[in-house]
Amino acid sequence: MSANPTHLAAIDGDATLQVQEDKLNFGQNGFTAEATSYAKAAGGKPPNQFNHTNNVTFTEVDIGADVRPIHLKVVEGTGAANLADDQDEAFDSEVYIEGAVKRVVGYHEK
Amino acid sequence: MRNVLLILLLSLTACVPNRSFRQSVSVYPPIPGESPYTLAFIEFDDMGEFWDRTQLNRALQSINDAKARGNGQVIVVTFVHGWKNNASDDSGNVWGFRDELKDIAGRSGNIPVVGVYIGWRGAATNVPFLKELSFGNRRNAAIRIPGANITEALHKIMRTTKQGENDRSKCVLIGHSFGGMVLERALTQSMVSLINDEEEKNGKTGASRISIPSPADLIVFVNSAAPATEGKQFLGMLKAGHYYYRSGTRDVPFFLAITSKGDTATEFLMPIGHFPSKITKAMRQYDLCDPDAHPEFPPGIPNQSTYYLHSTANSPVLQSHEIFVSDRPDDDPANCAEVHQKWYCVRPKANRWNDTPYWAMRMQAEIVPDHGTIFRPEFRRLLEVFLPTRDETPRTLERVAIPNITSSQLDLSSKIQKKRSELEASWVRHKNEKEGQDALKEARDILGKLNVSGTCLANPDNVFQLLRNKIKDIVSDPSKVVQIAEAMGIKSDQ
């Protein structure tokens, strides 16, 4: 998977968790890829973009493979994310949700 | 026979010496009241090697010294000359550059000005007629010399001038005529590497901006004699990668190719000069059955030789901007230069293909009248339009944002993906069976409905890649899900 082409994109960090999840899924479907990293933007407001920006990396799936939907989950604290056995962690990072920094875990269903 | 010998003898005796012209002294410090700037020379031989590496060290030291005098600020202008010039005092470009620096220093306040003159063997002979015949020979030199040494020098100049994002120093690089080709060839590959590194870093850290570490404020190829084949690859990369390049909220050029409408040399003579060498090269025909799948190729150009015979700025299909003349400034005066009570304003060209940070355009002859007369206040004023201003934040490269979507578009995109994976899986698992062949045929039919046809559908692997490329269009335009879904036989619920 890691040798497959990647695509970078930005998502509005002022949006709700659900809207961001939808956009990530739309990006996955568009790029025939799965989100493999998602994190809040470093630094201040990027010019001509959003007040709060999250950056995503999509990695294309192998030929014939499904694009698995991505799910987002806000996790409190610094402990383990406690994903279920059939949940495959894609990222665990600080992300802007409605403009506030949250710890968000993204996972695909296995 | 005697005449031939005479010409040969003349040409030998009139050869411009193959040597460094600034061996003992290569840096000329400011002389108050006379030349209020520092001028440094760095020379390269006909193979592209430093004549003397200490010239680079001295130039960098002079930049550091000037920064110390200017409380950390300096203006550095680097100039790469073209054909029929070199680093000697006999070269008109040396004196033109001095005048340029004098003018800049006169308007820079307390900020010291350093000029770096990049010298190479642009003149091989002084014999008037033979000089004109040296076009091919000196063009080959301009192709040959941009190697490790000149790239190292240019990057060290940029790095020494601008140390970090908050450095208010200004760094401008200008290449003229064949010097434009030298500058472009010397920088393009290293800039690609720089962008790739930043992109990689950005993807790993999730940083919001793909920020170029301030290589320069402006890199200009003026009246460049480089064929557009030089710039097209980088332009294509920027186009395919959807890169933007901004200073604050303003788009600014990463590279600027600008040519005078009065420059008959690059408009008419360059195609003639390049034609003989074109014959010895294999130029391809662009057979793009799906132009949408190849964003790096401008539409309507069937043959590579079109690019080889014209410069980037003289190629209408590659032009990104135009300059219009007005009696008053545009809505945004920052895009305009006042020259002789008229305003020359820069705006994006209508229906342009080139919307990349590699800007290409032509300028009025009132700014630069011909090929050679570039050291003019009118041109200086125009170049200031392209410079970031003090209030603007450091430049950045950005990626496109995922647009807002409706639930219906999301739903359709998921169905499109499901169909795509079914077809690919059937093909991968059953290539030699009816199921695989049926999947291949269906994929071809879908592409046909999306106006993709021709020889590129012959290779089955291409077919499925093209299908992915078509689906990718929805990222920039979510409304396309309907068209793609229909082509795939997917019905919308709405």
C-alpha cells in the first residue's frame, strides 16, 4: 500500500466531525484511495484557505481493492483509542473540529 | 581558398579569450556618491565549472557584510547575461547592470544593495559577422553550463540572502536571453526536488502549508531564448499537482517568463535559429485520446516541435497572464505599474490553460523595446508588481481543498467506487476468462461514454487507470458524479 500514489488535500477545520468525515469519504472515493494521515495544520491561517485547516493524505488502493469508508471518533485524554478488532486504525492525531483542537482517531472497517 | 584561410585566421585572432575576467578582484564594494552598491562577479567556464570557487565565497561574504550594514536586511539582484556578453568590462551587460544597481540603491533607503553578475562565455568572437553565426555554438554552451557548480552558486546566494521566513531581505534572479535558459536549466531540477521534499514533509506532519523555504522573491526569464520544451515539463508538473503559490492573499509567480512584444529576436529569429537543431531530434506527436487524463498537456498542440521552436512566453497556449494599458490603475493597484502616465496592469489571461505559478506573458514594447534593451526603469517598475510586499506573509505552496458536497453526491461517489472495484477485481482475477473480458469491455464502454477513445484504450492496464483518472475529476467538481454514475449505469436515488 505504501508504494501506491498519494494525494494531499485540505479540509475545513471549522466544520463538524460529521461534515469532515463525509468530505474524507468523498475524497477517498474521488482519489480511489484511503485516508492514511489526517492532522491539523501547523502554523497560523494559511492564505486563501480556512481559518482552521486540516490536512489529509490519501493513498491509492491496489487495483481491484475496495475503498473502505473512513470513520472518525473523538477520543478524550492520551490513553489508548480502544478500537474494536474489526476496526483498522488509519491515524490518531490532533485535528481541528469546529475550530477546536481535538484528538481524533480515524479507522476503516476491516 | 585564401579567403577561407583569411576568415579562419581572423576568427582565431578575434576570439574572445577563454579566461576569467575577474581573477584578482571579483567584488567591488560601494563607493559613496559614485556606486552606492556592491558588485560581485562569479564566472563559469565553457564547461560550467567555476573559474575560481573563491569568487562564490567572496560574493557570499559581500552579501553577509551588506546584511550586517543593513541591520539584517539586504537587496540582492543576481543577473545571468546572454549571448554576445561575458564578465569583462567590454560587455554592455556589465555596465547596464551597474546602472540598474545604481538606480535600485538610490531608491532603497538604508538597505544595502548587492548585485551578483553571473559570467559565462556568451561571446566567443568579436568579429561582427562571425558573431552572428555563433548562435548555435553559444546556445549549446548555455545548455551545457547549467550544472552542479552554477546551481550550487545560485542556491547559496538565495540562502545567504534569505535566512529564514522572517528575513525581510529581497532576492531577485534575472536571466536574459540565453541567460534565461541558463537560469531556468540551473534551477528547475533543484526546485522540483525542493517542492517534492516539502510535499513529503507536509504529508508526514500534516502541516497546512507546503512552504518553499524562501528560495527567492522573484525569478525572471526576460526575453528568454530557451525553447518552451525547457519550461513545459515543470509547468506540467505544477499543473498536474494543482500547486498554488501565494504571498499573503495575492498570487505571485514562482517563475516568471516575460518577453517584449518588440523582441523580434526570440519571436522570429529564434525559430529559425533552432530549426537546424530540430532536424537532428526526434519530436513526438501528442496522441492524447483523453486530454482530461493528461492535465500536463495543453490542448490543441499536436506536435512537440511547436514548443521547441518558440519560447515559453511567446507560446500563446502557455501564456498565463496579459498586461493591459489603462489610464488609471486596475481595481487592485498592486497589479499595476505606472510608466509615463499610463498604467500597465497584469491580469490572468482569459480561458488560459496555464493557471500555474509558472507565469508566462508578453509585455509592451514601451516597457522593453527590443531583445537587448532590458536595463530600463520602465521594466524595473513592472517587475516590482510581481514582488511580494513587506506586509505579505512568506510564500507558500498550497493544495486544493475538498469542496463542500451534498449527501447525494457522497452517496453516488460511493456507488461509483463500488462499481469501479467490481470491474477491477473481475479483470484482475479473471483476465483470461469471459468474466474478466466482460469487465474490460464494460470499462471501455464507460470510458467511451465519457468521451475517452482511441489508442490509449488498447492496453487493458491503461483502461482501468483511465477510469480512476476520470473518477478523480469529482474531487475538483463534485457535480461530475452524476455524469460518471450515468456512464456506469448507476441510478441516482434523487
